[in-house]
Amino acid sequence: MTADRPPYRDPRLPFDQRVDDLLGRLAPDERLALLHQFAPAVDRLGLAAFRTGQEALHGVAWMGPATVFPQAVGLGATWNEELVRRVGEAVSREARAMRARDDRVGLNVWAPTVNLLRNPLWGRNEEGYSEDPALTSALATAYTRGLRGDHPVYWRTAPVLKHWLAHNNETGRDTRSASVRPRVLHEYDLRAFRTAVEAGAVAGVMPAYNLVNGRPNHLSPHLREQLRTWTGQELLVCSDAGAPSNLVDSQHYFATHEEATAAALRAGVDSFTDHGTDGSRTTARLRGALDRGLLDPSDVDTAVRRHLHVRFALGEFDPELDPHAGTGAFDTPEHRALAREAAEQAAVLLVNDGVLPLDPAAGRRVAVVGPLADTCKLDWYSGALLHRSTPLDGIRERFRADLVVHAEGADLVRLRCAAGLLRVPDSGGAAETAPAPGSEGALDPALLAGRTDLPPLTADGEGTVFALTDWGGGVLTLRAPDGRYLSVADDGRVRASADRPGGWVVRETFRLEPHGDGHLLRHLGTGGHLCVAADGAKVAADGGPAPAVLTVETVRRGTDEVAAAAASADTVVVVAGNDPHINGRETEDRTTLALPEAQDRLWRAARAANPRTVLVLASSYPYAIPDAAAALPAVLWTAHGGQAAGAALARVLAGDVSPAGRLPQTWYAADADLPDLFDYDVIGARQTYLYFDGRPLFPFGHGLTYTHFAYAGLDARRRGDTVHVAFTVTNTGPAASDEVAQVYVRALAPSVPRPHRALAAHRRVHLAPGERRRLEFAVPLDALGFWDVAAGRWTVEPGVYAVEAAASSADPRLEARLRVDGPALAPRPVLERGLEAADYDEQGGTEIADRDRASGDCVTPVGTGPGELLYRACDFGAGVRTATVEVSGTGTVVLAGAAEGTGPGPVRAEAAVPGGPYAYTALEIPFTAAGVRDLRITLTGRIRLARVRFTAAGG
């Protein structure tokens, strides 16, 4: 090459060769600097500064206005891969367009989130697609394909899947460990990631904050043992924000940051998101790890190579050949139409006795009521709105504004303290002229400060009437008549200053706490109580100024307002749900499935005044609403639908579009139906539609339309490694509509616990009245399989399987039987392989922990036990004479037959192993057994069991 065109600048060469050339030109310190999220420019080589991480979950986020599509769980409710692919394409085009005018906009996008919605109390439920791994992986593959683009060489954006692995709790999210047995790992959590990675549309993954089996996810051995084996492509693993420091600071997994950083890099983390834009501490830790011999320079080179691969794929070094350069599209008519289409397809009709659709031509009055009737809610990963359509806006436009009445249903109150009534002073026009928080791009909106340019609340004889909204659990917001929410800025002053609740620490939520004959008002963001002084209202911590004792004077009850509006209308639409920044969000799990009591009272008041009451739930998650489902003529759910939510809802209510969304997760009837939030064993705890033994309020896959569909002619045949399924769907009703045809499989006589039924395929199709269509599906034979812990591999057990054509997981319409022949599953070859402790069939009172800091599992009792492990069908051959248990810690291990009289008698091993949890010893004890028998192991004390080996009787 010529001196002015080195090989890394030659587009004729393959990326691998170009990356190696560029890597060889980088100095050691330049290589280290590339491993931080904010990689600096290397001017001498023409490398620009580069940032990993651009939030793009349902639109470009944190960088100002952009098209806002429905929340991810709403996209999940569409069950429509082609639609989701088009949304991903639109988002990536907007990212390109925004970057063209602001180089802070990144092209390494951190989306989508593929964590499975195992438990609907998870605070980040809105970010996932579904509780089902097949549906999640199908939609994630579609979205990443849209983000990536279809050029064979250059990527429009480089998507990173979040969050690896088994992450469903915000409570203690950086310190709690999920106990994930091998079957759940392979059958559930890994499947959500694998398909998208194998499809070649993923640039990398982001590990989660939590620990799995006692080991932080940023040290996950599955990055190497699983993820990187699924593709020959280089994958960039980006840490979550602050997680590298957590390894020492909150998780105490290592004593020094040099050890932690080295371990994370060796495990496969390639880009460190830590300390904001300051990369100096990360590079210092890496340099220290190299100096201490904890890292080899080749470890650094491996990570830098992955970083550079992403940048080459994004066309950074070939601007003249990049097919995506200059092709960005922003806020186009097509994107606006797509946002509305996505919101329409996300609507799920849960109940309908015929009251819907409403006829706009009938000229009848519609009351639109409730706390979400005239709002367009955004979540933490939304962009700023370019356009805004609330339910009230949409219904007014579609049903004539003069026929629509509105009632928010908030209580109107005055707050009296010793100094008088709280009042919002005149701002002198500052409130109207100042920019709204978040209206300009911010790389980290958590850093946005509350406004301090407005005067704080005072007290006088007149006061201000506030709209009080109770969001559940006593969490409330207070809004001034001009629409501004009470908020607390960094100076502790209480002002009417916020357009909406928001921020990493929400500044606009309060709680009234009984105190004598009145109440104290606690600000939840700071924990301080409201106090009122001559210079205005502020919050002060305990031990500060005396808090104000308030009397709440109700001017008007929200239920009265709603009842009056309902009585004046022919039909009532109650719009209830959640604010995505309150009671369930990143950092905060929900505590109940129940609808907030205040909202429950609203729909009851509306129905008492007018039986034609429709409940619309606009929410990030399911609710338990058995009374509403039984009492109301229609219930509809939609996730927060983005910029076109209101227009889409109005078109669905009017019958312009038949609702055809389907639930992407089970709606349970009560909190009692849920296991503990921290129980990740979907098999043992009988979680999700796959294993839940109760009766759900609304099942996975449920959703009604304005027509009816008939299913006929199911055929299921195996050809090689594929099951070919076909059936005919006919629209037998009066309206054109989409139908989501679902294919489920189930084993009829499994040897291990298997799902009641599992989704194997689905398709959303549009059918006119009377139209029929033959649908064909190719289901991989592996979809019938499970992870066989006895053999340590994926297995399709011989036997008979049911293949079902269904309208939901609880509504199979047709069934065909399919026989799979083959040798029966072999018992556990314990003489040859021994027993890995975590490969149990059943357990009670135990959890899986880390065998050592790098890899491997062990099992330990919860607390001090006892904990029991059951291993079925252990083949002891002609007989064994001893067992050797590999243990650490102090306690006892007891081996026995699974039931009295069915096997060897109990044999006890006592252990007291010094040296900490990772210092193991092998204890040999007499143990006799022969033939195929179940084995039960009981653990007590602070002991860890890693493995059991057996010695043949003649050995």
C-alpha cells in the first residue's frame, strides 16, 4: 500500500485483515482507551471519538425529539415480526439522520431488551417483549434486522441485546443472585438471545447488573461457553453503566478494581461503561491489572479487535462506500403512519359483550375519563415527543369534539398548614418561557436537574387548588392549575415546576403520612418532609426544621366528577393505568398486581352512573382486575403507545381497525398466583403459561377481535428435522380483521416435567369477511425437545406429541398427534460421569452458587438448611461401594434413596473445610447401591456441594 493509504483504509481487504492492521498501529495506551464507553479520538490514525451505547428501545432516546413508537411490551403484543422489523428500520434511519446533525448520537444502539417477562411485578416489564422465549426471540430477531439493515457488509446501526442473563428484579438488582438450574438456563433464558445472535443481526450483548448462581453477570462464563459459540461473528460485550465498579463496591466479589476489571475482561466484557465520560479510571485499572500480571496484552487486543469490528461494520473507515451515509430519514410521513399502525396493532381487546365498536356516525355522547385520559405517557427509554395524541385528542377527533366530555377524576384539594394554605406564587412568566426538562438531548437524563428559577410554594389565606392523583400504595402527585407538578430541586425547595414526573430519582412524588389530627407530606425522592418557612416551602430530613402538619381540604372528589360525566354520556371510556416513572420502573419493582385503589373507585363510579362503561388500561404491565373483567361490558389493554397512542385508540374504538393484538404474557387473577419475585425456576415454581397450574384471568396469547375465525384442516407431518404444520383459518364474521394463528406443541407422556404447551410458531394475517387462508409453518424438531440433565445435551424424547392450532394458549382449536421414534432416554450414567450437583431434577430449600469466581456451579442450602436435591434414574450398574463428595464450607451431606425402602440407606459425610467458599475437598464415604435408582441428597449447614463421584464395587 502507499504511505497515505494503509491497509486498514483499503475497502478491498476483509475486515479481519484491516482490523489487525489498525490494531498493530495503536500504541498500548491507545488500545486501553478504546475499552471505555467513550473512546477518545486517535488523530494520528484518523480515528474519530466513538461512544458505545445509544438507547433505542422503541425510538431514539435521550437525544431530544424523535419518533416515539409503542413500548417494547406493546410491540410484543402485536405478535408481528414484519411490523417490528419496520419499526427497527425506522429507528435506525432516524439514528443516522440525528447523527448527521449531532455526532453525540451513537450508532451502537443498546436495544432490544430480550429478558423474558417471567414475573409481571418486575419494574422493567415494559422493556421486554414477552414471557415466552420463542415469541421474544422472533421479535428480537425482527427488530435487530431492522436496526442492522440488509446490506451484506455495512450496518445501519449495530444493535446490542440487553441484559445477559436471567434478569427480572430491580430490588437489590446489583446484589441479588438468581438461582438458575441448567434446564431453565437452556430451555428458557438462553433461548431468548440465541435466535437473534444466530441470525447475524446482533453486534453484541450487555450483561445485567445481577448475579446468576452467585456470580456477577459481568463475569458470566456463558459469554464464552454459549454466546460466542453461536456465531463466527465478532461480538462486542458492553457493560451496563457502573457495573464494573459494582464488582468491588456493592458486590464485594473482588478486593480491588484491578482484579475485577481483569476478570471482567477475561470473561468477555469488551467495553466498560463506568464513570460517565471519564475513561481515566478504567484505563488506570486496566494498566494496573497488566502491571500486576492479572491480564496479558493479548486479552486487551482481543477486546479492542471486537470494538474495531463494530466500527468497520458501521462504515466509519469507508464513508464513500457506506450505503447508509446520508440515507437517514427523520419524522417522515411514513414514520408517523408506522407509529400509528404499531399502536393500533398493539391494542388487545380483553373483554367485549358487543358494546364495541362504537359508531361515530350515531352522534352519541362519549365521556372520556380517568387519570390517563388526556396524557401521552413516556418512559425512561422514550425520546421527546415530536407529535402528541392523547386518548382524549383521538376520541375528540374521531367522534366530534362537541359530543365528547372529559373528566380526569383527580381529587381537587387545598393543603392547610399553620401558616395558612399552600399557594403557588406567580412566576412572572418564567414557567412559560423556560425550556421543558429533557427538551434538549442529554446523554444521561439522570443528570437533568430540577428547575430552580421559579419561586417556591408559600402559604397565605387563599391558597392554590391542587389536583391530587393517587398512583397506588399511597404514592401521589400534586399538580397546579396551570398543569405544573410539584417538584423538589437540588436546593430542596418545593416548586410547581415540572411538566411531568420523571428523572432517575423522581422528584414529583409524595406520600401523605398520618400525624396526629393531620398529615405530614413526605417527598419520596429525598425522604424529607415538607416544611414551610417565611422564605417558602422546602423538604428537610429528620432532625431538620419541624415538618408542616397539613390538613387536606377536599374541594371536589374525583369520583363525583367522573360520575357526573358518565351520567351525561351514552358511553363512558375510562382510561386508567400507570405512569411509567411511578410504582414500577427501572430501579423499582411493583409490589402488587392490583389496580390502584383510586382508579378502581373511578371505574366503579363510572359504571354505577352508566352501565355502558369501557375500561381502557394503558400500562406497562398486567393488572389483576377480576371484578372489572366480570362487571364491565368491555376491557381493552394497550401499552403506552407512543406519539400516536390516542389516534390509534380512537380508531380501534370506532371500528376503523379491528383490535387484534394478543397478550404477550399471562394476566394473573391475584397476587397469590405469583411465586416469589426472586424465584427464577419457572419449572419448579410453575411460572408463566408454560407451567402455571392455576386459572389465569387472561391467558398468554389471548385477544378478541370484532369478528370470528374458524380453524380447520390441521395437518402435522415430520420430514427429517422439521415438523410441517398447516391449517386453514376463515373469517366467519362481519368485519375485516387480523387474526394471530398460534401453533403449540406438548409432550403427552414426558418423563420429566414439561410445559402444558409451548408456542412453536405463529403468524398474524389479515382476512376480509368470508376470506380463508391456508397457513403453513415449518417447526424445527428441536422445538419438541428439552435439556436433558442426565446427558448434558438438548434432547427430543421419543413419544407422542400434540400439535395444536390455537387462538391462544388456553384456546386450542385443533389437535394433531405426532409420534417421534427413537431410543428411550438413558438413565444417568453416574459411574462414568458422576453427578454435577446443579443437575438435579427437583430441589427444596437450596440455591445454586458459584463453584469458583470464573466458572462452574455448586449447590448450597438456603440459610443453614436443610436443603434437598433429587436425582432421578441414577444408573449404579452392578453396584458401587463408595461415593466421593466435592464440598467446601462446614456442614453435612447425606446420601440416601429417594424414598424409604427404595434404595441405599442414608450415609452421612461431615465437612469442615478451611479456606473459604472456593476451597474444596473430596470426602470419600461408604455408599452401596446397584441398578437404576433415584438418589436424594440432603445438605445442612454452610456447605457447598459441587460434585459427587462413585466407585464401582469391583473397582
